[in-house]
Amino acid sequence: MKNFEVYNQWNIEPVRGSGCKLWDKNGVEYLDLYGGHAVISIGHAHPHYVAAITQQLHDLAFYSNAVQCGLRDRLAEKLGAISGYPHYRLFLCNSGAEANENAIKLASFHTGKKKLIAFKGAFHGRTSGVVTATDNPSIIAPYNESPNVVFLPLNDSALVEKELAAGDVAGVIIEGIQGVAGIVLPTDGFLQDLRELCSKYGATLIVDEVQSGYGRTGKFFAHQYAAIEPDLITVAKGMGNGFPVSGVLIAPHIEPVKGMLGTTFGGNHLACAAALAVLDVIEKENLIDKAAALGNYVMSSLKNATVIRELRGRGLMIGVELHPEHAALRTKMLSEHKIFTGSAGANVIRLLPPLTVTEQELQRFVQVINE
């Protein structure tokens, strides 16, 4: 049997990591400024993280949600405290797509409605329901097509209100910052309008913080720059530093009903140990403030780079849009300078390093761009 080949892949096989560095099977060292799609939040093989998972493996790797799990309770309490949402509830699952599936399901349960508003450029996942809210027709199979989702332009409050006024919308789903689209920001004013309009028309506001959450933007959640509280917040990626874990933060007014949601692997012992270790490191190493400061360093250091058409982002979630004639720079950065970055389209570099990255490591990237 062979793998089902659906990925474009570099001819590189990393076999070891430490901090923001990777080594391939030939011993070549790379600087990781992408973190595997923003997943590696506290660096590769962080000692506290490794120790926590190792200990949990010795104790108990898994049992079902049919029994109590103190680790799960500790995770909910710690995440609530650090994120600023101690009054919310937490539902744990396994991936960003699954978190968004459950958030949309909750919005529909809560309102009794079917329709969903999403935005142009959105990416919320590939699974059967949430792919309908992802603005990419090429990954939507005929079976997944749905009349229940409408895509609107980002930052157009008037069009959102027009849709909501019909009274049939269960929820509005929006990324804290659009990642796959190329680090595209909703304005703070637009997020504030969405909060007000959803409350006015009885719809549920879902903020997808799968990529933009967990301190990446210099606040725990990107939407906190707008000083709003969504009804539902989804998290994944950086939550487990590579261990599959995700969650939905659920506002107090949405009541749980036994059996309305469920998962076999979600909130298992190993996942909770990994997620708790990540929060420990974020807190102890002050990574949220560090992300804000290092993001400012990168943005200010690149503001006069002639190859750049536009810089976008917050904290360590940065989009570097190159002039089209310099689109090959990302490939050159990997092949010649051994620096991993992400992409969005032909000429946007996505910078999503571990939050433990140093200014000296970021200087390598800045130097390549400026030279």
C-alpha cells in the first residue's frame, strides 16, 4: 500500500527538532519560522512539554469520556484563566475543523436556525460540514454543497446586517485573522459591529481562532484587540504544540444538553497533558508579550524593504506580500538560506514561528528580505 498523495511536498524529511530549529535525515539544519502551519507554539521538543507527556504515558494514555478526568478539569480552569474567559465552558475535540463543526452545530442548536454567514477568503476546515464555510470551491465535493452558507465581503457591516435582518441566520463565523487567505485582518470596528448585530438579530457569533489564537498575535486571542466577547471561540493548532487537540470555548448562555456533542478521543489524558504543558510554558516564559514585541520588531525592520508590496499582521502572525516579480523568494529562502516559511498564493510569505523564537533568529529572515 502507498499513501494517498494529496499534498505538495518539499523533498525534505525533518527527523529532529529543538526550539526553532529542525534537522533533516541528512543532518542539514533549518530555521523553522512556520511551525508546521502555526502548530508549534512553544518550540520543538520543549523540555517541560516532553516531560509532561512522558509522565502521562507512564500513568495513563487514554480512557473514554465515560469516566471523570481531573486533567480535563484542570485544563479548562487554566485555559479560562489565561485566556480571559473563566466564565465560559470548554468542549474538547481533536482538530480545528472538528472544533468549527461543533461550534456551528451549537449555533444551530441554540438558535433553531440553519443559515450561516461566512466571509470571502475564509478557511475553516475540510470536513463535511465546515468545508461549506470555506471559500474554496475546489475542495467542496458535490455532496458537501449547501444552500445554508452565504459568503460576504470582509469588513462590510451593511451587507451583514442585510443578511441578518431576514431572521434566518444561526451564526456568523469569522477568523480572528484570515490565515490561509494571506494574513488578512478584519478591522476592530467590523468585529465590534458583528458582535452588536448578532446580538440584535439573535444570531451566534463564532470566532475561529484556530490559527490566530494561543498568544500568536500578542494577545491570547486576536479578537481581543477589538474588546469583544464572541458566543463561541474555536482553538486548535498551537494548543497542543503538535499533539492533536482542539476545543470550543462556549459562552455561559449556551446551555449543554447531555449527548448534544460527543467525541471518542477529544479531551483524552495525553491531549490534556500536552495542552496543560503548553499553557504552563506560555505563562512562565511570558510568550504572549514576547510575540507582540517580536512582531513589532519584524514589521518595523521590513517596512522599507523594496521587494515587499504590503505587510500585514499582528504579533507573530505576519503576511509578507511580495511584488509578483519576487514571488520565488520563499523557495530561495528555503533552498539557499534553509529557512522554513509558509505561503498563501503565489507571492505571500506567511511567518508563523514558534512563540519561543528569538530576535536573533528572526534577524536571519529580515536580512534575507532586506538584501
